[in-house]
Amino acid sequence: MKVKETFIGFDALKKSVSMVQILGHYGLLDRLHRSGDNLSGACPIHAGHNQSQFRVSTSKNCWICFGDCHVGGSIVDFVSRKEGVGIRDAGLLIQDWFGIRPPVAEAKGIPTPSPRDLSRNQNRSCESTVNSPLGFTLPHLDGTHPYLVERGLCQETIQTFGVGCCKTGSLAGWIAIPIHNPSGQLVAYAARWPGTPSDSQPKYKLPKGFRKSLELFNLHRAMTADVSAPLVVVEGFFACIKIWQAGHQRVVAIMGSMLSQRQAELIAKASSPLRNVILMFDEDEAGRKGRADALHRLGQSVKVRTVRFDTEGAQPDGLSKNELMRLLRMNPS
């Protein structure tokens, strides 16, 4: 789910975010040893064990691995290799995590946060930013599209979530998925290509300017469900919808594999009063990284258990109702 049209100023990004902030985002600082302005330890990229193979220069804001990686670079290079994505997508992730505005915002008179502002006030800046409610709805979405049936959705679920194939405009031919804020206001439509997309287009796309890091998909419905049930957190739209359809309605999706600080705050609030949370992420490299990061972020404020799948690549939306309910009832892992 990448926003391809977003502009990235890599020079500004590298000046605004430090390697220390990136390592802190991943919860890695405690694993590294500090000597002067240098950090060293086992490489967190290839999961090495040699305590001197990975080194960071905080003054130069760069890193290098002398082990299996045999490479180094900037914050963008680190995130690119850690997430297994391209340089552009790594830049988008950093912008999203730290609330960085691309340089084009400065041309419109909106100042880009300084490194000091980011380090001292990152959480507050996220809280003060909102996705504005849409002033329109997409008309005549086709809820009978075969793709929705293939994903195992019944008509009642399709109508509840308002998903359907768009017939006109820029989303013509795409499955439109309404996204709401915690108050239930429509703030965006995500789009999913019905099937395997060509190399020239993404599987998912989000509207320009929409910040998914500020929202949890299905939160407004989850907050009205039985508060004695744990809040289930998944990655994707269809995993969330399938768990809802299976009968567990306290479920939200983070719309990706990495949990933002704002989303962590929303989860902590929505999980009250029992503050029980279940993480059910995809069983792949990105999902495992996201699960570990979410566990680290949420573990100090809520009671968290994780659901792991035995099969590599397994996803919640690929399971039957009985399988989902069995996993949600299992003892903590």
C-alpha cells in the first residue's frame, strides 16, 4: 500500500532524522554499546551475533556492517535493507513514522519540523495532525464483484463495510474500501486491484495526502463491540473484515506491517477497560518485524499476546471461521 505520487526530499530527510531515532523506532538502542559518538553491536539487519560487526557514527549519521551485509549507508539505506523495500519506499516509511513533510510543503509556507522539534515533540506533532473528513462518497460501488466473493465475503459483510468495485473516475475498476476516523467520519478510500496487478501498478493505493499512520481501519465499529473481548490487531483490510465476519468484532487493521506511535495510542485507548490486545500479523518477514515492533510499543501499556502461524506466508484472511476462532481462543504464545 504505497502512495507512489508522494514527493520525497532525501537530503532533507537525512538532515531531519538521525540514526539514533531510527534505531529507537526499531527498539534496538538497548542492544548496542556506546563509545563516544559511536554505537556498535550485532547487526540487526542480517541478525548477526558478532558484537563488533555493526557500527554507527552518530556524528556522521551513518552505519556500516562488516559482517554478512558488507555494506553501509544512511538512514534510508538502513530502513531499505531492514524492511526489504526500495529506497523510495524506505523514504516514505520514514516520512510516515516521524511526521516529516516533504519539501514541497515548505514552498506552500508550511515549515518542515527541525531535528530538535522531532526529537522533543514527535508524539505531539502526530496528535495535532488529522485526516480531514471527505466531502463526498463514491456512488454506486458494486458489492457483487466476483473478487469480493473470492475473498470469502458475504453480502451482509460487504454492505456493512461499504466495499465495492468503483465504476467511474480515477478508481474505476478498483475495489474501493472506505476508511473512517474514530468518530466514524469518512476520511479516505483505499483501493485494491481485484486480482494480481501488472508490474506498472501497485496492489493497493491510497489517496494523496492521506496519512494512514493516524488511523486504525474499523476502529469506529470495534469501539462499539463487546468490551470484554480482546482487541485484535491485524495488518490488512481483508484480514480485519474476515475476522469481523467470523464473529469477533473487536478488530482493527493498521493498514501495513509497521505500527505508528499514534496507532499505538489509539489501540491502548480502544482496548480499555481490560486492555487486552491480540496481535495477528502475517507470517512473513515483514509481518514478523511488525509484530515484534508492535509488541515492543504496546507491551508497556496493555496486555499483549501474539498469534503465530505454522505456515510461512499465512495470513488471517486465508483462514476459515473455525480456524480464526480457535487461534483467538488459544493460550498466550
